[in-house]
Amino acid sequence: MIRKHAIVTGTVQGVGFRWSARQAAHTFGVAGFARNRSNGTVEVEIEGEPDRVDRMLDWLRSGPPGAEVADVTVSDSTPLGDDAFRVRETMEP
């Protein structure tokens, strides 16, 4: 198991990004979360088998219809044993 932390920039809020990410995570069999940040980005953490996490990261690079992803910054994170992918509330600074 691995865990990745990603910040997605571009037109990624108000386009169903988090909810679509939850559906994609279910399809790819990964856990974690997605939440809007007050600066207009979306923060995502993904946990699962390396190949499944990579597929989810690939999905983040395009996002759902209506999104215009400019960049995805990815870093390693410590696995937490999440058992589902959740949509969280907006993170304030």
C-alpha cells in the first residue's frame, strides 16, 4: 500500500471534481479523500496498491468534463489504512 498527496490546480471547483473523483476512486479501487481548498485548488489523498494509485493520479490530470486541470503536484504520504474515498468539506487556510 502507498499513499499520495496531490494538489490539483486550474478550473477544478464548481465542476463536480470532488464527486467525480469519488466515483473514479471507486472504479480504481483506492481510498482517501478530496476537498476544496479556499485558494481554488482541490486537495486529494489517494491510498491503495501502487498501480491503482497511479491510475487515479492519471485521472486527476484530466478530471471530469468541465474541469480544466492546469497542474497536479504530487508528493508521498504515509498510508493511514483508509477504507473508503470520501468527499470532505472545504479546507480553510
